[in-house]
Amino acid sequence: MRNNGDLLKCRRLLFPSQLDQVMRLAAPLPIEVRAAFLERLASELRVLGELGDGVVFKTASRIQKEFFDPPDILPHPGRYA
């Protein structure tokens, strides 16, 4: 993560369990885009009214899909594929 400002913005908005969900969704993202992911999530959560666990998870999951770049599949999957 480039700076802690993005994390602090999310931290002020979320309960610890919700922040854990967000950080789990941020983990598979490349380090270069994690700050952008958290910034975008913080800005979207600010405009929502009530931030229940489901709303936070759905919003973070939707945004994660925009930032996630899955790895290329190997041309030869292996012996048991």
C-alpha cells in the first residue's frame, strides 16, 4: 500500500470486522492498485447511508472485480487437470 491515508479513510468508516473483510479482498490485488482500491471504496462508502456488513462486502467485492487482474492460465494444465 502506497500510503496509510487510504486505509485511515476506510478505518474511520468501518467496524474492525468490516475492515478485516476489506483487507481480505485487497490481499489478492497487486500492490500497485491496492491504494486505488481503498480510495475508491472509501469514496463510495461515504455516500451510502447505513454501512452494514453486507453493504460493505458487496461494495468492496464489486470494486475488487474492477481492479483484479487474474493470472494467465498455463498452456499445459498438468497431469491431473
